[in-house]
Amino acid sequence: MKDRLNEYDLQPLPSTPEQARGRNTAQWCRYTMVSEGLLKPDSPRGVWEITETGRKQLLEEEND
């Protein structure tokens, strides 16, 4: 992902200097998608596995 992240994304968080801002943002996005039932909560670390609900929503958005 480094080729897709900008300089701001790679900066450390002020509250947690050992963590890059982009990584923190990705973690929050995953948390939100799991909470909404779009991703499976029990996927192996580093794997974002889509649920049936997530597939349906993706298809709906593609058709809009």
C-alpha cells in the first residue's frame, strides 16, 4: 500500500508515535465494517473477509 499512501498517511500519530496514521485509519475502517456486518469478525489476522451482507451491499452500489 505504500505506493498508494501519501506523506500524511505515513506520519506517526501524535498519541501513538509508533503507529502510522494510515494504519490507524485502516484499523478503524475495518472495525466499522465488522460492526456493520460487512466483514467477518473472525478472519485471520491481516485478512479482510467479506460477508454475504457485504457482497449484497457491494452489488447494490455497483448497480447504482
